[in-house]
Amino acid sequence: MRKGEKRKQELLTIAYRMFITRGYENTSVDDIIEEAGIAKGTYYYYFESKEQTLEEVIDMMIKAETEAAKQILSASIPVPQKIAAIISSFRPSPEEQSIEGALMQTENTLMHDKTKEKLYAAAVPLLTEVVKEGIKEGIFSCNNIPERVRMLLVVSGDIFDEGRFTGRDVDVFIDMTEKLLGAEAGTMDFVRGLIRKQKRK
């Protein structure tokens, strides 16, 4: 990594940490500059604004999530569990919720939409690979796989990201997932336990 790239990565790491501990709204560019011990001009050499810093911090998060998801591909676990684990790996950790929440601000609507597309671009190929594995094993039976897994990501995000869902929502989601992937009823029942566990955290 070149010196300039290394410095930019250091600034992103500092911003990431401060957005988590202080919150995006409560962190100013001056705060980041002071923490990094650099001149204001150096900051603006790498970033046009705090909003651009936020976007690149989120890109960094998606990159880390993608690497974690790739590890799941070769894991010795059943295919249905791989599907759930990969989807889960693309969710922010509890401490990262404040960063994710910044995207919900009105002024960041375009960035929010762009971030979703980046996430889908990273997750869909990995999920497609797992579904193909499931088809070979006779667990799933479906076509148009990339479109189906994208639909799965969209629905799971809309239902579970805010944490406001009912037991019926979970039942319908499991039923929909099984039908979407052409799986036998009961194949994805284990997801109910995973969701309960996550909700208790």
C-alpha cells in the first residue's frame, strides 16, 4: 500500500471509530483532524466533505462484510445455513448501527440508495453461488437465481433491519424463502431460532 493510500486508510479508521463512539452527527471534520493530528488541507486532499468520508467508511464496512461472507462459502455447514450466515454477515454490528443510522437522514437519501446497490452487488454473486450448490445437492430447485437472491435480500432488509417485526412476519418470511428457492417446507425453519437469538441481543 502506497503512503498516500495508507494515510487515507488511517483517516477512515479514525472516522469509523469516532462515528461509532460519538455518533456521525456529533463528529465534526475538525474532530477527525484533531484526532488524526493533521492539517485541515491534508483532510480535504483525501475527502471533499464529511459526507464523502461517511460514504467511504461504509464502503470499508461492506468490504469487510464481503470478506467475512466469502469465508462462509467454504465453511463445512449445510447450504441453508450458509444462506442465512451470508445474509447475516452483511448486517452491521450493533455498534455500527449509529453509522447505518446516518444514512437514514434526509440529506443522505441518495447515499443510502447507492449503499444498498453496493451491498447487493457484493452479496448477490455469493448467494447465487450457494444456491447453485444447493441445487446440485437437491435442496433447492429454481431458475433466475441472481434475481431471486436479490429479492431475498430486499425483503429481509425491509423486514428485519429496523427490528420491528412479529412472529407472523417471521413465519411468512420463512415460507416465502422456501418457495422462492424451491425448497421443501421446513428447510429454513432454523431461521426462526436465529432471529429470536438476534432479537434478544
